[in-house]
Amino acid sequence: MKKGSIGETKSEQRKFGLWLKLIITASGILGGIILFWIIPGFGIMFVRDYEPMMSQLYRPWTILIWVSSIPFFGSLIPAWLVASHIGRGNAFSYSNSKNVRIISWMAFCAGMIFFSGNLIYCFWGWNHPGVALMSLIPEGLCLAISGACAVLSKLIWQAAELKEQNDLTI
């Protein structure tokens, strides 16, 4: 096919799939570094250098952040499956639609876990209202990603239906 045409060649689709897998792998590695090295290190530094009285809150906050990250790491599996389908030239499939819907639910769950934990910590006096207010930013991002993935899932499903109808046409 000519450059700029609507359809991609199999090699271009394979390249897209490989790039997506590279991005997914890098996201998992970077997420692991942030969650298990940078955040705990920052927490230890904060408690040691600035607020020694907050040392009893280090472990509960670290646990909340780690539990909130479980859906992120869980979403890497369906994301990998989507990238595999794209690499095989099967981007608009019912399977991809279902996997993107799973990613949508995972993003929603991550935001709700963090939001719920923040509320509970506020009621227990383990959280400052300003911190709870600032935490609305990542929670809002989770909801935005969830909504975008839900819409994308629906569009992929409709495209799969059109593809199926087109394949049946002589």
C-alpha cells in the first residue's frame, strides 16, 4: 500500500503491536520502580527529615498506595492482549473490546480504592484534608481513563460488528 493510505500493511501492524508491547513493558517496569523504590524512599525521607511524628503513618499510606496499584498492574495483562491482537492485524475484534472494557474497570477500581482509602484515613485522622483534596487529581485521572476506555471499548465492539458484516458480504 502507498504511504498515507487508510489500511496498514501487516508489517506496520506488527510494528504497532511491538511498540505497544514495549510501552506496556516500560510502564510496568517504571510503575514498579516508582511504587517499590521511589515512593517508599520518599516516605522514609519525609518521616526522617521533616515529620518524625508521622512515622506511624508511613506503613498505612504505603499499603494504601500499593493496594491501589494492583488494578494498574492487573490491567497490563489485557493491554498486552490488545497489543497482540493489533500486531496480528485484528485490532477491531470482540476480544479487544472486552479487554479494553477490563482496563476501564481496572482504572475505575484503582481510583475508587484510593478514594475510599483517603476517606477512611480522613475519618481516622490519618490524613490532612488538603492531602485528601489533592488526591482528587489522581482519582480524577483514573475516572477519565476509565471513561475513555469504556467509550473506546464500545467503539471497538461496533467496529467488530461492522467488520463481521463486511466479511459476510460477497
